[in-house]
Amino acid sequence: MRYIVLFVLTLFFALFNTSFINYISILSVLPDIFLVFVVCIGLLEGSITAGLTGLIGGLFIDTTAGSVLGMYAFVYLLIGLISGRKVRDLTNETIIKPAIFTAIATLISGIIIMLTIRISGTYVSFFYCLVRYYLPAILYNCIIAEGMYFVLRKLYTLHFMRRFNTDLDILLKH
């Protein structure tokens, strides 16, 4: 049941990221709700689940947003793998951990997207995009990450989201 809920949440946040995100922009800065979701899943579940979540949602975003097929899938897969892997390195549970990982993930995502745009032949000023869009987006995403992480942690306390040793869990651990 946990994986069905995660799949539905993945599609919801990916759809929200492509459809309704323009309604919550502040000074033309858009948050990346799906990136925040992938980071939170990485912190709660681990790298395999977060990587699959990022890949599935990224492919959905690529097909609905009309971008280069695979660009967002690659970015979110990478973010999921990194955020899920690092959760094992930190043993203490701090309240700012989602914000720290979200800030790093937003910066990595921005660099990869700008490099992809540059490789495709379009000139973008790295410094301008960083100062104008990505630094404010880091702040915006970090605020959203704290709230989303709190809600998802509460969701994980419900019975149907608890971890049981299913065949898939055992397979994903090896």
C-alpha cells in the first residue's frame, strides 16, 4: 500500500509542478515542488525509492512540459539517489536537514539544467540565472521543504505507510 500511495503522490506533485506552479510564483521565481518531494522521499525512504520516484515523476514532467525528453528524469533521478544515500550518513535527526538537502538539490538541479540548455546551443548567463532565479528558488524551496517534510513524516506514522518486510523491500535492500 505504501508504494501505491507514493506513486499517486509522485504523479500529483509532478502534475502540480507542470500545471499549477505558475500560480504560486513570487517575482517570477518558481519553486520546484517535485524536487522538494523527491528530497523528502529520499530522506524518509532511501536512495532506491527516491531515485525511482524521481525517474517516474521526471519522465512525466518531460512528457507533459515538452522539454528535452529525459532531462528532468535524469535530474530528479540523480537528486533522489543523492538525497537518499546521504540520509544514512547523518545519524541525528535535525529540523533543518530537509532545508539543507533541498538547497543543495536545487543548486545541483539548476547547474544541470543550465548546462543542458548551453549544450543545446542557447546561451544563458550562469551568474545572472544563479542570482536572479536559483538563489531565490533555493530560499523558496527550503521553506516549502520544511512544511512538506513535516506532513510526509506525519503520513509515515499511519499504519498503511509503515515499513514491513515485503518482498519488494527485501529486494530493494540488496
